[in-house]
Amino acid sequence: MQLAPAQLQAHLGKGLRSLYTLHGDEPLLVQEAADAIRAAARAQGYTERTVHTVAGAHFDWSEVLAAGGSLSLFADRQIVEVRIPSGKPGKDGSAALQQLAESAQGNDSTLTIVLLPRLDRMTKQGAWFGALENFGVTLAVEGIERSALPQWIAHRLSQQGQRVRQGEEGQRTLQFFADRVEGNLLAAHQEIQKLALLYPQGELGFEQVESAVLNVARYDVFKLSEAVLAGQLARVQRMLDGLQAEGEAEVLVHYTLAEDIRALKRVKDAMGAGRPLPIALREQRVWGLKERLFERVLPRLSATALENLLQAAHVVDGIVKGLKAPGWPNDGWQALHRLATDLCRECAPVPARR
């Protein structure tokens, strides 16, 4: 049974199942979902808890299987948590998880919680994950996208009795807050809690938020790719500065930008050869959010623009590896800024005519 995180509280209010599987790469949201399940379990008499962290190829799964069938003298009900940080239980773990899932049926004395990182499509098709899904409840705990982050912050503030001002100032406050905490939801949660300690319930002004919220944003190259293709120039420049400050490798940032340019060129060439855009995207393995971004920008990108971007990517490849190029900065990060800016401007949405 699949369940969305937003449905969890209502589900728990109707009663507990004996097996829950949480998978996602956002620690705060996974922790909060697991805490909600534990709280509901404690209210129903699950007073004992054991935690098993799967580490290494020689993990003893027999301990996990035995834990589900043994109760102490001091508890009638227990919680058994199985944490698999790698998301790969291995051959023995696969068999053990299937057995664990089957034995959970009708077991009112043991509540099993399996915690996993974000899983790819192939992993979800495995027999062990299928067993967890068929015999229990699974929750895919997705992160908060940048576009949804201001609203998430506003909701969290409202839960502690605070709100930003109405109108343009309030929107500017939320956008500023989101820029400061992007990619670091756990720190965002802490910054929101800090505002509750600093200021009373009620309305928050921009100056109050600006003076209190630290810059705890964390960036990754995959989000950089999405920002570039979306034409978000200010955000792209901020992300590049953040990646440089965090010590990200220049060659990895370049590879991400260059791969997007190559993919755009391949799809554009396929379209020129008569392939429909959806088929060309599928053939180049472009899907999800990136597929929607490609669909928006490709009709407006000329073959000449893509040729120029491809040549620029080739030049920057040499710069980040120590070579020099006439007319280009010698510093790798400055060259990356220029390449990203050129691509971003080509992908920027066309302003609507008044």
C-alpha cells in the first residue's frame, strides 16, 4: 500500500499497520514521518524499541528476524526499526526483508519500520521492495522543490503562530528566506524555530527575518542544471558561488553543464531529422522535470546557438583542466560562470507581451 506523506496523520488516526517503509533523501521529512509513526505506536502501547542499522556485506540478518519474534519481560508490544543507509540490502537482506514483510501480517505485538534512502526505479522493482509494499505501507518522502519552498516556510511559520506581512513585502521575505536555506531543509527548520525564540507570535517584517536567518543554503550540480534550463540567472550565479565555496570540483560542474548542452544538441538534431520531440526526448533518456524544461526551450533554441554553446563548453573543458583560451577567463570558476550565463540566457523564458 502506497501512502503520500500528507496522508500519514489521517491514516494513523484510523489505526496502525504492522509494517511501514519510508524512503527518501530528505532527512528532516523522513525523521518527522518516522516520529509520527512512533508517537502513534507509543500511544497504543508499543513501549519497547530496537534499532538495527545494516552496514557492510556481512550484516547478521538473523538478529532482525529474531527481534520480531521476541518480547522482553517488560513489554507486550515493541517497535523494530531496520535502517539501510545504502538502500542495498544484498542477497541475504533481500530474502530477510521478504520474510520480515510476510511475517508482519497479523502480528499485533511488533511494529516494523524500514528506513531507506531515495530509491531508483530499478530498486523499486526488486522482490524485497515489492514485498514491503504488498504487506505493509510505503511512503516516498520527497524533498521540497525550490518553487514550493516559500510556501513550505510560510506553513511552518503558521504552525508556530507567526506569519510574514501581506503583499509584496511578505513575498519578498519568503523568497529571501528560501534563498538562504535552499537545499538544506533541516537547517531551514532550525532557522524557523529560531524565529519563534526571537520574536513573539504574530507578524514578521523583512528586517526581522533578514537579521535572524543565517545563510545555510546547500547546492548540488543537479539542481544547478535545472536552474540553468529554467533560465533563472540570479539563482544560477548564487548556486555557482555556493558550489565553489563548498569545494565542489570544477570538472563536475562543467560536466553537468556540458552534458545538458550535448543533450539539447542531440535532441535538436533528431528533430531536424524528422523525429517528433517526445520520441527524441525518450530516445535521449530525458524525462521528469528536465523533460518539461527541454520541451519549453528546444523550440526556441537555434542550431547556431547550440553550436556556439557546444564550442564554448569545449573551451571551458580545457580551462578547468589548466589550459588557457583567448578571450576567456583563466580562472575555471569564472569560465563556468560565463558558460552557465550564456546557456541560461538562451533558456530564459520570453517575457509576455503587454
